[in-house]
Amino acid sequence: MQYIVLVVLLSACVLADVQPSYYSISPSVGLGSGTTYSLTGEGRITAIRVWELNNDIYGFQFRYGRSWSPVAGYNGSNVQEFELYEGETITQISGKYGRFIQWLVFGTSKGRKLFTGQPSGRSFNLFPTNSQMELRYVSGRYSGCITSIQAHWGVFCISWLPWKKYKSSRMRQIVLVALLSACVLADVQPSYYSFSPSVGSGSGNTYSLRGEGRITAIRVWEANSNYIYGIQFRYGYIWSPVVGYQNGYVQELVLFEGETITQISGKYSHYIQSLVFSTSKGRKLFAGQPSGRSFNFFPTNSLTELRYLSGRFNGGITSIRAHWAVFYEYYNSTGMRYIVLVALLSACVLADVQPPFYSFSPSVGSGGGTSYSLRGEGRITAIKVWERSNSYINGIQFRYDYIWSPVVGRQSGDLQELELHEGETIIQISGKHSGYIRSLVFITSEGRALFAGQGTGISFNMYPTNSMAELRFLSGRFSSYISSIGAHWGVFYESHNSTRWAGGIG
């Protein structure tokens, strides 16, 4: 019924040119001293600029449609710019703050993220209260740097567009379809290619990390709480040579079929200090220690993906540059594999048989103290994490359907909370550990993320082995703080009269 009401409201909005009454405000975070600002404009947000100074956010600016807003705060030399694709919206703002706003992460409806500043201080995570809302504007205060930020969310209503403008937009779509069709018929690869400029000091030996076919897996070696040692890609079934060195701790991400790399972010000084590889399914590989100047690499076209990297290395990776392109391949038997998969799942439903999709991500951390198993009946619908500022994770709690689990660890420190939308699931857990669990990042199927803790120590990245699986429960140990964590993944299966989980849960 709520969907019918929403459709009626939106239809009335189009006809009457009135904005729907879906609106929410996230509480202000930061000390809030200095001059007030309100970063607003006409239309939708289409691009973002953020200036960072040393370890703080110096200023930022939004583009509404084709017009840039005034700068909130100050503009300087080290700017990060993010162009949104057509229809892409800002759905989350996360970060850290002390005296100033020190770290900002803007998350979008396509799972992409803009990282700026230095992660230090108390965490915050700002989300709209409704899954159809997007960021409309921000307000707060600045004095030297940004001292506070508050997010305003709303449903954007598009009024009736003039036929001339619609016709032009439609014509561009028709031309694009015609060009792509010609590519397929003529066996020609579309000419979508871009590269992101190199970042880093760039000393040492050159490298070009490339191979035949699509990238299907990534390995990154990191020094403990330090820089990136080496990188390796798998193209199809063949691993490339390693660029840099196979030293330190390795982080690995195996891509699902059809999943691609759509963004690379990180930090650099002399070496590349940290890397975040983001995929088309909203998953992320975190490696290294975020310190230095930020960078964010995106393709210029939403159809393109990462094809290869180039740069230099000397002791560690000293520079990196990303090359993006559209991947084109002949028709193969992929469709048949999907048909077989659908047939197997259909058989499961008809026979009331549980699919055998279960995996376990091994525990990380020192593992001292009392054991825990954080589980419940039904799906995870909300998460609470308590953090000690600039230190470690105190406690965790899940809500299963409408019932909160017991807390593992302690309910002390700053609380970070994420309410999942209907059908939204946890598909990844990343973080840092050193004695205790220092930081946690829960990533969802909609590309949203809950950030908590302080990112120091050894990185970890936990994923299910099957693209249909989701987080079912956690296990590990805690003493005064969470000392270890392991993730259990399963496919949610619901027959007409029962609910089950792959792996024998529920």
C-alpha cells in the first residue's frame, strides 16, 4: 500500500510541480564554531569539490545542474572533484571530526565514494530516513576549516520538461544505442577510454600491470600501518606478474562474474600509503594506512571499467595511474550458466531444499577473552557499533527483523548506527586489527557503508564466496574490547511456509 501511495504522490508532484514531503535532517556533527554556511542550489547535485588542508577539511562546493554553488569554507590547492553520472545521487555522508571536520566520505546511489581528509577523531555516519531520498544540501559552520556539518535529505521531484529539451536528450540516447549496435555488428570495440592522472612521487622502476581479458581478482600487499608494497591482478584465470614486492600482509578480492572495478581511491605521500578498490557491486578492498594527500580515480563514462594500471615502484609503490575502457567480448556460454543456476534454485523452491551456499571468513585479531556468537532469527535489519574515539571497537549489536540481539563487548563510547532498507543486506566487512579490532566498515548491497573505529594496524577484508550470500552472524572473542571477529555468510532462503539459511541457521 505504501508504494501505491508513493506513486500517487510522485505523480501528483509531476503534474502539480510540487516537491513531495519526504524530508529529513541528520544531526549536526562537529564543534560548530565560526561563520554559518548553507550550501544550496537549484536542481540536483551533479558534482562535488572538496579541499583538504593537512589533516582537515578546508572547504567544499556543490554543482547543482550546471551551476557551481559558492564555496563553504575556503578553497586551496589540494582539491578532490567528483562528477556524478546521470541519475546518480548522494545517499550517505560519513567521516570523522575533532576540532575540525577531519575526514569526509560521500557515498552515492551507484556505490561510488569520494574520500577526502585524514581519518582521525570521532566517527559519524549520516543517512536519510527513506531509501528514496537524496542529499539536497548541507549546512554548518567554518572557522579556518569546516567545524561542523549537517545533512538535509529530500525526494527530488522533476517537473514536466519542455519537449525540446526532452527531444534532445532522447536523440542522444538513440544515437548512443545506434553506435553501440554498430560496434556489435561490425565487430569493433567502442571508443570509450580514459585515464586518471598519476599520483605519488614517481621514483624508481616503471610498471604496467595489464593482461588479456577482464580483471577477475586483486591482491595487494601492505606494510603494517604503513604503505603499499605490491599489487597483482588476475585476468581471466591467469595472474599477472607482481608489481612492487610480495612483502607484508596480503589483501585479496575475487570478483564475482560480471563484477568490475569502477573506482580507485587512496592516500599518498612519497609512497602510495593506502588503496581502496571499489566494484560495480558496491564491494571494496581496503589496504594500507590512510595518511597523506587523498586521491580518487573514476572513469569518465559509467560503462567503462578498470583495464590496467601503470606507475613506478621503489621499495614500495611510489606512483599509480588508472586506465579505464569498455570491455567487449563475443557471445559465450555465460547465459547457459545462468539458466542452470535458475533451474537449480527453482528446484530448491519446489522441493523445499536448502541451497548449499555457506562460507566462513576466518577470524582476525588476537582472540583473547570470552567467546561470542552474535546471531538471531531472520535477516539482519540494523547494526550498532560502539567505538572508543581514535582507538578501537568497544561493542557490536545486530537487530534481526524486529528483535535486537544481546550486545557483544561493551555499550560505551560513541555509538554508530545503520538501519538497513527493506531487502538491503550486508555483503562485506572490512577494517583494521592490532591486538583489538581497531576499525570496522560494514558495506551493504546498496553500496552504503557504516564506518566505526580508528584505521590503524593490519587490514582485513571479509566477503562471501557467492554473490547471492549475505552476512548471517559473527563470532569471535572480547575482553574489555572486541579482540577478534569472524564472519559467517549464507543465502537467505524462504519457502511458502518457512524461512531458512544456507548453513543450517534459522
